[in-house]
Amino acid sequence: MVIWESDRDEHLARHGVTITQANEALYDLDAIVINPDYAAISGKGVRTIGYSDSFGDLITVITVPFEGRTYGATAFPSEGRDRRYYEER
């Protein structure tokens, strides 16, 4: 289960995505998981690319494991490389 802090709702809204849609993408049975996230400066982020039924498209979700829990950092509509990874698997 991914924990979303209260400020993430507003953050995701700026990307046009909801927490519910991000969770749908995370639990897509065909989701692609890239660990570590290729764009993470810290090397600690995990990138998941999955389909959200309610969004109607692919969403990229960035999570960060910390002290045995997984926290949602951000989510946004998938583009470019992420879309190719999902579609070409």
C-alpha cells in the first residue's frame, strides 16, 4: 500500500491526476516498474508506469520507500520514454 501525504492531493492536481488514478496505475497488472527510477537524483525513487481506467491513459507514478513503507511522491500523464517502455514490453 502506498501512503500519500495530505499535500500530495494538491500537487497531483497540478499534473491533472488524482490519487485514485495514481493508485490505479500503480496496481495495473501490466505496470512497468523501474527501480531505481532513471531520473531520480537520489537513486531512491521507484518509477511505475501503469494504466488508469478512470484517467483513460497511462500514468507515471514516482514512489519512495522509507523505513519499510512506500510513499507516493508524484504522478503525471506518461509521455515519451515512459510511454514507449509500457507499449513496447
